[in-house]
Amino acid sequence: MSAERSPRNEMAAAARGNDDTEGSGDAAVIRRSRCEPEHFAVLFRRHAPELQRYVTRRLGADDADDVVAETFLAAFRQRERYDLSHPDARPWLYGIATNLIGRQRRSEVRLYRALARTGHDPVTEPFTERVDAAASAGQASKALAAALAKLPASYRDALLLVAWGDLTYEQAATALDVPLGTVRSRVHRARSRLRTALGGTDPSAWREESESIRIPPGPNRSPGRTGLPDQEGGIDEARDSGGMVVSEEEPGHG
């Protein structure tokens, strides 16, 4: 692919599109873009920053640039197949991105292993102003990074879509194109394995000190409490408050 037609350059050009649909829901933006392709740029401006952060956290900055650009190009090309009954396009976009991440599993695991060895996380440092706090959480980050590297890919995808992608379980199920019960099961098992890897420590007991590895309150949890799935579909409420710190196919589906 030539430099002029690279995913990164094409999406940068698209981002300069018209702003007329900025106040519309995602489905309305996609519907209009079917007749007026330039309006798809609204979706890019709306969701690219958070998606960039999510992919960067998993792959690193260099690979994330290409994955995010390819995600939006794939979405643009598949917009005719998007189900307009879904007003929020994030599950669709994160699903495409997750499939693209799946093609770079070795890069992802290598990143976690580097953090496990050194405690230095070059990915999250650009996103936090609390460098000293991040350093104080270094040991926890090391252990958690090592544990994440050992998770089966399907468990890690489900867990991190909820944790770093901030999707609900229902949205994660849509993103992964699997039943809701499957997502609940995978997240529960992933967290159980993290507990085991951490010597039985409940990851939710750590207060938020850095952005290295963070699981926010998920679905069916009150804003003032955190919880880990106790059984598949159940919640074991933790004592801490606020966010919880636990610190292949084609890339699209409609």
C-alpha cells in the first residue's frame, strides 16, 4: 500500500469532513454517511481518541496508530452492513479493533512481559500526570502484567473490553460476536486467574494509584462500589470505592 493511500493518511483526511451531524447518534451518522460518505468523519472524531487509548494500552503507540486507522477504514467500508437499530457504534468499532489486535498477539504479550520484567510502562506514562504514583504501584503492575500475558486471548479480550474499553458486558458480547453468558464466563475466569496469579489477592482491593491496569465499575455495580464477578453473572462486592485497579477472522462484523 502506497504512503498516499495508507490507512493513517486516509483517516486523517476523513477527519477533516463536515461537522453537520456532530449532534446526532452514531446510527444517524452512519445512515447519512451511506449517501454522503464524508459524514463518516464525525464517527472518527467522536470515537477515535478513546479507541486510540485502548489499542495503545494493548499494543503500544506505534502499532496502535495503524490499528485504529485500519479499524475506521474497515468500518467505513462495512457501513452498509451496520445494524442501525444500535445507536452506539462503539461495540462495533471495538469489535473490529479487537480482531485486528488478534493479528498481533505476540506484540501484545511481549508488551506485558516487558512491563512484568521492568515495571516500566512506556504505554501509560503519556496518559498520566502522576508519575510518582505510577512508580509506587510498580510492583502491582509487574505482577498484573505477567498475569495478563498468561491469560488465554479470549479471556483477555473480554476482560479488557470491559476494563480498558469501558464497555458493558452486553456491549462486549456484541463486540466479540458471542453470547452474553460467554462474556460473563470469560471475565469471571480471567479475574479468577488474576487472583490466583497474585497469590489470592483480590485485585479490587488496590486503590487507584496509576492508570497502568485499571478496571472501572462495570454493569450492575453502583457507582460508589466495585465488585468482581463471584459466579457467572453474580457480583462479589468489594470494600473499596471508586474504580477497581487490577492496577482469526476478518476484522469486522455488522
